[in-house]
Amino acid sequence: MFHPGHLDCTVTVEKKQEQILYAGDKWSVRIHEQFTDVTINGIKGWGVTDYMYRHHGLCAAIPQQSVPMLKETVGEEINNSALTLDFTNPACASSQLVGGKGMQLALLTQLTGKFLVPRGFCMTVAAYKHHLNDNKTLTACIKELEDVAYQKKEGSIQELSKTTVESFTKTKLSTSLETDVAKQLNDLFSDEWKQKTFAVRSSAVGEDGGEASFAGQMETFLGVAGIKEICHAIVKCWASSFTQQAVEYRRNHGQVVAADVGVCVQEMVKADAAGVLFTRDPVSGNPGVMSINVSYGIGEAVSSGVTEPDTIFLHR
């Protein structure tokens, strides 16, 4: 109990997490930083408590070798005409060519020996434009949706989004695009791809940047098997860029309505449990704590929010 001014306060502090930091000249200060649950006169809250101690000796932290800086492929390194690129191709590390998700998967794949990334490839923005060129009705639908979204004409974004999505799903990949998909699958997995299942994932240009996160705005299809189903899922990923929620999200964040879209086709992992790793605590922003949300299954229940996952905290 303590007495700030004329008030009598009963305070209890319960430590939940702690990390130890070293600072000062020759590591002369040891800081115990604690995330705490605090109760003051029965009112519950939370906070951060720092305890500072004199320290004599070396920093107890073990030096670690840093992972090389991941750099996006830019400029002359980009092959703008490629319709498909596997994750190991340096050109695949360009968000302008394969979208945000495809770029990140390519960068992780190219960190040799650092991460185990399931094999896969991307349908590029060029493939998306090739599909639009083969289906002129889609271009007309997108143009009308843009005119209404930019208030150049009257209309309903909800109805035009629905019409555009339906128009996409009625189309099929051209023979040349389907052949490219089949070639990538054969090159990566030989004939074994026919017995495998795949995740087909949207990857739009401009998604998941510093100003906006597109998590959940566009479609991902899991457990897809067979060339026809894979190709149909690719088309549905393109279509999902024009749902009302995706269009409105872009408008609200100052992005173009008709963003270019890549698609990732990636081998499914037979997981007993899966989830999401945040490389810094998503609630506090603490870079010294990594947070994992995990549940049984392939992770879809976690990312879609339909289950309450287990949460694990890792201290760096």
C-alpha cells in the first residue's frame, strides 16, 4: 500500500513476461523489462515495469550472425514477359511482377539453408494481363467498375463487383497458360505432382506494405489437386481481387481499384498443427518477443479467425 497525495492505494503487480537487456558503457546496466498485470484498488490493468541494476562483466547475450538483408529484385533484373516463375528464379523476388506474397516466398526460398519453404511457382502479372487480353468482356467489366469507384459515373460498386467476379469465374485459362502451369509442375515435381495437393494463393501488387495489410481480403484455395482444378483456382484468385471488400479496402487506402494480381501455386504441407508466427509481438510491438498463434490442422482456422488458437511467446 502507498499514499499518493490524499489517496490510499493498494497495488498488486503480477509478472507475465520478462526479458533482460544490457545497456550503458561496457554493459554497466542490466535492465529487467517485465510485462505485468496490475491491480489498483481492485481495478485491473496492465503495463510495463523496468528494473535497472548495476552490472559488472560482459553482456550475457550470445552474439548471433544476422540473416542477410532481403532485397527485392528491381530494374533491369525483372523479366516482364515471363508468364510463370518458380520461387528460385531471382526475377520472382519482384513484387511488381508477382505481387507481395509471391515476392516474400521467393526471397525466403533464395535464403539457402535458412528456411524450408514448400516448393512452388508464381503466375505473374504478365499472365494476368494475358488472360484479360484473351477475355475482352473482363476488361469492359473492370472499366465500368473503375468508373463508378472513381465517381466518373453513377452505379453500384456492390453490383458491379459481383458482376465482375462472376464474369471472371466463367472464363478459363488459355491453352498456352495451362501448358505453362503444367510445365512448371512437371519441372518442380516430375510426375509426382499428380499425387500432390496444392495451395493456390492470391498475390496482388501493393498488398501487405507499410500502410496497408490485405490479409483476408482476397482468396486462398487449399488442397487443390489436378491441372483443371489448379487452373480454375488461379482464375478464382484473380476474380477475388474484384470482390466488394477488396475494392473498398483499396479505395479506403488510396490504391488503384484494378491492381495487378499474381498467383502463388505451392505444395501443401501435411501438417499436424500450423499457425502464424509474428516476428515481433503484435500487441506491444516489442521486437524482443516473437508470438506464435497455432492450432491443430493446416492453419486455415487460425488465419480465418474461426478458432481460438494456442499462443506461444518466444524471447529472442
